[in-house]
Amino acid sequence: MNKPYSFSVPYDVAEKLTPKERFVYYELCRLAATEPTKDTTFGVTLEPGSLITSHYRLSKILDYAYSQTAIIIEHLAYKDLVEITPIAQGGFQSYYLIRVKNMDQGTKVRPEDRLFPF
């Protein structure tokens, strides 16, 4: 399944992040649902801009150490860029729902409106 990577992050959000925080934030935006979706594993409806993951799963995707991933996610939550909700299900205690804030999914930019039309 091809997933459209059509999202934008306001510059005033991105400029305040460290390079590692910016990378993780962009990756969370990329991985987030683009439309309302029912997660079959957890039985949770994902709103646009949200995803279910764990520190371990995310660290594998990002190729970061587990502890570094956990710290960066905490920083993004502290900066109010993501909202984290634990998944309270039997075998999935380490999984959580992340809702990414301050991103605009689905923004289409017409070629004539681009700053650099190439």
C-alpha cells in the first residue's frame, strides 16, 4: 500500500527543535494515520495524525537507541508537540497512542503557489 506523505510542519515549530527532536517529530508525522483508521491489533480507532507504537518499535524504525527514543518522545510531549496515551490492554503495556500536534496533513500546494517552482 502506498501511503501519501503529504503533510507540513510550520517553520516556527521545527526551528525550536534540536536536530534529533526534529527528525523524530517528522518521522512521527510521516508514520501517523492520514485518515480515520481502525487498528486491528488494538481495536482502537486512529484519528488523522495519530499512531500506536512503543519505544522499542519506534527505536527500530528510527535506528536510535531505545533510551534515546524514549527521551526524545518525552521532550516532544513536554513541548506539547505530541500527546501520549498508554494502551491499557493485557499483553501490550509498553504500547501507547501518540497524537501528533501542530502538523497539517493533506495540505496540497499547487505548483504555481510554490516558493521555488522547480
